[in-house]
Amino acid sequence: MGTHFYNPAEGGDALLWQHLFWFFGHPEVYIIFLPAVGMVSTILPAFVGRPLFGYMLLVMALITTGVLSFGLWVHHMFTVGLPRLGESFFTASSMSIALPAGVQIVCWLATLWAGKPVYKTPLLFVLGFIVTFVMGGLTGVMVASVPFDTQVHDTYFVVAHFHYVLIGGAVFPLLAAIHYWFPKITGRMMSERLGRWSFWLIFSGFHLTFFPMHLLGLLGMPRRIYTYQPELPWAGLNLFVSLSALILFAGFLIFFVNILRSWNDGLPGGDNPWGATTLEWATASPPPSYNFRRIPVVSGREALSAGEEDLPVVAGLRTDRRELLVTSVVEALPQARESSTSDSVWPFWAAVATSVLFIWSIFTPWAVVWGSIPVAVTLVGWFWP
Ligand SMILES: [Cu+2]
């Protein structure tokens, strides 16, 4: 577009790009992690037979993590040469995010501690997540400190750290989630035997591959450089890492074989194979296209109490035209019946007109003037009469 934001010759600042990148890039780590928190918090109670410990605390910790994550990005830029006071601030904020993360881990551990864990494959992956993510969090506190970070910057220590955080914090929960919701999607169970094989191969393969990278980094091996002089002391560990990656590969191979085989030939699981209490298990597995034939009445986070099969349903809505149940916001108590609008193409044209306005306005400010005419027309059509 010919802008000069990053061009020093025109009064811009090249470093601004790095700031902008990490102002996106650090919160993004948590955007990857937050869905995993939801998965783990949903899966864990199903395998320990009790509700999540400290639900409110966990949610508050999650929100705190989200807010704090926007104040940490400079910890990726400690070797840029920024003012010392600023670096100290970002050390403090980076270390402080370990607190809400610690609260979440304690809630999950307390749930495990107070329940009777049944060690099926999804729970194994959840435990693998907790172990791996805590280790990644500990090295995170280490690299938040400027003197230490200056030593290991751009070395394999950092590569090890972020694989522990991201594979531990997102891939392990995803693997747990796939094993857990597979019967919801297909009506069939994944093989428990293959599941255990894949878990132990992935878990051990992961740690054998990535733990030595901490040591390689401390020995000074730089990242993003694919080769090195033979006299440097990295060859043995690198060979070890490469061989361990094969174990990791074997684990994922078995995982994919498990999916393919179970898709058509897995044992039928019934509607609620894990005896879970969340709402998605209150309908058939796999669910019909309409999910619920009638709106179920849900009275809490645990939609199904133990052993319950059918929920009471909302009755009295019209069936000959669209009607919505209006409820209070927090308690969801029924308050009114509202007839819904008929089909309309106007929202679609309003969306097209709005998109044209915004894309056009990249090229000329006049688009805001002329482009608002079709937007106005479609909005009038939409809201008429
Ligand atoms: Cu970061």
C-alpha cells in the first residue's frame, strides 16, 4: 500500500514491526491454549466421577490470563536493546502469568485428587498435558528473566520451551478431545489398546525428542541453522533427538490407524459411553441433524445428573410457525414467547454492501461516501416496516 510505518527513511520505525508481530504473537499462544483449557475442564470430570473443583476460580484465572497476555510481548525482544526499566516491567508481567496458570493446574489436580480416576486414553492425554505443560511453564518463568534469556536467546532452549508449551498445552488436550468426542461424532469407540500404545509412544517420544533440546540450547546450539561444525559438542544429542522423533512418529501413526479403523469397525459406544454429565451427551451419538427434537430444560453446568438419560423438555411453543422462547439473561427463566421473522435475503445483501464499502475504502476515502448508499438501502429493506 506504500505506507511508511516501518521505513526509517520516511520517519517510520523498523522495530515497530517486531512490536506489532509479538503484540499479536504472544496473546496468540493463549488463544491456542484457551480452548484446550475448556477441553481439559470438560473431559476431566467425566473420568473422575465428580464435578470440576473450583470452577469459578478456574474461569477467573482464565480471564486473568487473557488480560495479562496482552502485556507480555516484549519478553520476545529482550536482546533488541530496549530500555532496562521496560524490560524489568515485562519480566514481572511475564512471571505473573504463572499465577493464574498455577491456579488452573491446582484446580485440575484437586479434581483428580478428590475423584476416582478411571485411566482411559482421554484421561491419559489429559495427564500428559498437565505434566508437559507444567514443564513448559517452568522454563517460561526461566526465560522471562532478562539475564537468563540473553544467554539462551535464539538457542534450542527456546525451541524446547515453546514445544513444551504448545504441544503440551494444545496438542495433548486435542488428542484427549479427539479420543473423548470420537464416539459422539461416529457412534463408535476408538480402540483402547491402540489408544494406550499411541499415548505412551507420543508421551515418551515427545519428551525424549524435546527434553534434550534444553541441554543443546544451554550448550549454545543456535536455532534456525540446520548444520554445525563437527567439533562442536552437539552431535550425540542431535542424533538422539532425531531417533526419538521416530518414536513420536510411531505414536502418531498408531493414532491415525486407530481413527481409520475405529471409524467403521469400532465398538458401538451407545449415546453416552463415558457416563458424562455435559449437555452434548443428552442426545443420540452421533447426534441427529437437529440435535434436539425439543428444547431440553437445563438447570446447570451439569445438564445430566449421573445415570439420567432423558431431560425434561420445553413444551407449549407453536409448531406451525417459528417461535422463540424468551428467557431472563442470567437464570434463563422462561418469560415470553416471541414469533420469529420469516425468511429474508436482505441480511445477505446488507453484508455484501458492507464488505464492498470496507474493501473499496482501502483504495479511496470516497468509498465511505458512495458505499454507504447501498448499505443504507439494504438496511432499510432489512428493517422495513
Ligand atoms: Cu510470549
